[in-house]
Amino acid sequence: MMVKAAPGIALDGIANVSPGSTLSIQAQSSSGTPFIKSTTATVSQNGRFRTVLDFGGLSPGTEFTLTVRYNNSTLIEQSGVVLTSSHG
């Protein structure tokens, strides 16, 4: 996953849990600029969820891990990298 170094970056996903379930979402740096960003998202009727995180001010090339949890179980774990704010 690649995200721009900008505020208001939307992250979408699909989770195999009941609609209305609240997911815990965390992005944590694994290199570069240290950061931890946390939020929640509610699962819709079709299993989809969306949340927004602020990646503004982070250095391009900063690597991170995005983790989505439900009831203390990890549903999704994905690596990512921050791009420049003007990237495509």
C-alpha cells in the first residue's frame, strides 16, 4: 500500500465480521519518521469499511504497518510506504 504524505487519506477495506462491528485501525512506522496513528471504523452491510488517517508531515519513504483488529484479533496486516504529497 502506498499513501501520500497528506492529511485526510481515506483507507478502504473489507472485513469478514458482522455489519455494525467496530474495527480498531492502527498505522505504525517501521522505518523513517516515527509515528503511530490510530482510529476506528464501522463495518457496513456489505462488509466494507472506510476510515481516514493523517499522513501529513511524514517523510517520503517512511515505511509503516497497517493493522486492522476486531475483538483483539488481527484481521488485516499490511505493509505500506509514504510517498511525496504531490505523487500521482
